[in-house]
Amino acid sequence: MIGVPMDVITLALAALATARLTRLVTRDVIFTVPRDRLIVALPPRLDPVAYLLTCDWCASVYVGAGVGAAWWAWGDTRWFMAAAAALAFSHITGWLATREER
């Protein structure tokens, strides 16, 4: 995989997977309790870490770095593509669901 450029489809899946994982970390209700407990447990000098757990823009840099590292290590495997696709599909579905009439 070293030296092989990321194709457009993999890039799109990885970008959408990054968006989905970022939302899980920063805003999704399923992680509210652990996120809030971690924020409360942090000493005041680590207030920037608490901000990182709620800021989409900030967290996406680190989440994206993790997704990029995973792509670098396992990007040519089926499990990486399946995981990235599942996260990408989830993000697109969630985004579309917010635009539907209820």
C-alpha cells in the first residue's frame, strides 16, 4: 500500500467516515454520558481538551488523522473499506433524515 495514491471513492468514504466519527465524539446522544463524565473529570488546566470533545472542527482534525492512519495501514483491505462505507452511509443517511418532512 505504501506509495499507492488514495482513489477518489476511498477518499470520499474516508472523508464521510471522518465526519460520522467526529459527530459521534462531539454531538451524538449515545456518547453524551461518557463525554460529559470525561469533561467533568478533567482538571481545569485541561479545559482545551473539554472544548475538543464538543467542537466539530477541532475534533475532526484528530479523527481525520486517525482515519488517515488507518487508511495508510489497512486501506487496501476489505474490512477498512467496509467500515469506512458503513460510517459514510450512516452519515449520509443521518444528514438526509434531517432534511425530511416529519
